[in-house]
Amino acid sequence: MNPDSQSNLLAAATTCTLSAIKITILSQEGSIPGAFYFFIAAYAIVFWRSILPITDALLVKEYIRSWNRLRGDLKIYKKENPFGYYFSLVIAALMGVFTSSLMFSLIMP
């Protein structure tokens, strides 16, 4: 099994749960316009990508996966670059909170 698949699975389960909660809340308020599915899916993709470093850290790996516009995906090892490791975790936590707050700020018109 790929060592990153457990982190991917945990991030996907968290993202699906968050999206299902939002869809349930919107459906209880009334019918959901089709555009809301698009925004929920877009926020879910950004949320999933932003919590990947957090799931790597939760599963006690020696690295976390991050993303760089110049190099794409990269692994930041805790022993080689502790500042980069913790900085990426803080940025991931902030992005996770930001995207989930955006998702839950969607309201019915």
C-alpha cells in the first residue's frame, strides 16, 4: 500500500463529511440551487488539498506533503527542515479553517 494513501483517505473522509454536513444543512433550509453544488465541490477540493499536511502529521510520518507553485508537490521532512515543517502545518491549518468557513458561509438566497 502506498504510504500516502492513508493520509489521502483520512483527508478525503474529512472532506466528504464536511461537505455532507453542509449539503444536509442546506437541504433542511429548502431546495438547493445547482450553483451551490459547484461552490461546495470547489471549496471541498481546496479544503482537501489544504489538510493533506495535517493528515500526514496526524499519522506521524517523518514528512508532510506541501505544494509549491514552482516545483509542484514536495515533501518537507521534519528533521531536515523543522521551520518549514511547522510553518507548512500552520499555513495548512489556517487554510483549512478559511476554506471551511467559506463553505459554511454559503447561505440560501
